[in-house]
Amino acid sequence: MSEPLILQPTHAADACVIWLHGLGADRYDFMPVAEMLQQRLHSTRFVLPQAPTQPVTINGGYAMPSWYDILAMSPARAINREQLEASAQQVIALIEAQRDSGIDPARIVLAGFSQGGAVVLHTAFLRWQFALGGVLALSTYAPTFSDEIQLAETKRQLPVLCLHGTYDDIVLPAMGRAAHDFLSAAGVNVQWRDYPMGHEVMNEEIRDIADWLAQRLG
């Protein structure tokens, strides 16, 4: 497994953002975004992990960086749950490593784009049992959320920002909205913002992320 890309801040690190890329991308995908954000977040370390390269069924079994296999697209994503759990454990190991280095988990934010966002939502709400600083869910969905799940009171205090493109034809806005609505109904401190874009990231969105992170980690 490839080592994560770690971007150290200009000041001594007292906060951390762990940011997962999307399907078919790599740990360098969000490096320019992280570098932009560090211009405001002078003491925030960014950790950009790499998904393993493995076959993806919906892409004809072609091997590519993926946090889990997607078996079918509809009516909802059918996924390899075992691989998702393995990716969640990878994220937990990164959180623990940052905690052990002296970063308070309440100042660790999990961020993820598309498939990476699905792993982040699963980890933050269904696997990690302790404090976190927040969750950034970019152009993503939550394949493991269901009405049967009862969130602990501590999870309702977790700030979440969901961001999505109104023209996204890869992860439909309705899928992102469903994740947001589940969290909102559970009493989570969640916000929704959408942008005139497809399955991508735009400058206005990055500015909103910078503001949101600065409020919590600045």
C-alpha cells in the first residue's frame, strides 16, 4: 500500500485534514487544493492517502485506484462492503497516527470526493467512536446509511458540509441530498451547498471550504 502524501503547514501543526480522492484518481489529485487551503490554514497538516489499485466491476473489471468495488450502478450503488470496511480501517489508522503525533482528534477533519466521500461518511458516523473536527463530503453519497441506523448523541455534534454540482451526472445530486437529509433528520449539524458544475471542483466551492475550515481549525 502506498504511503499517504503529507503536506506540512508553515507553522507547527495543531490540526489535520485527511482527504480521500475519488475513483480512478490518486493521492496527488487534491494536492493543489490542499496547498491553496494552507495559504489560510497556517497550522493545518493535510494527509492525502492513496486507494489500492484493484478491479472495478462497473468498468469491465479494469484495475484502477478504488476504495471499494462498485458492482452495479442502480437502483442504488451495489458495493463490495468488505473493501469499504478495509478502507474505513485505513482512515481510522490515519486518524490514530495523527492523534498519536499530538493532534487533538477534535481538530481532525475528514474530507472525501465522490467514492472517497462515501468512505469518509461511513468512517465518521458508523466506525470511528470518538471526537472529530468535522466532515467535508464533496460530490458524494452514503451507500451505508439506512433508516435502521441510530446515530449516537456524540455524532449529532459533528459538523458536516455537503457540497455537490447541480449538473453532476456521475453521482446524481439526489444521491448527495439523500445523505444530507439522513444526517439532518438525525439531528446532525449538516449544511448543503450546490454549485453550477458537474462531477468536479470549482473555485467558489474551494473558497467556501476554506471559510468552513477556518471557522473550525483556524
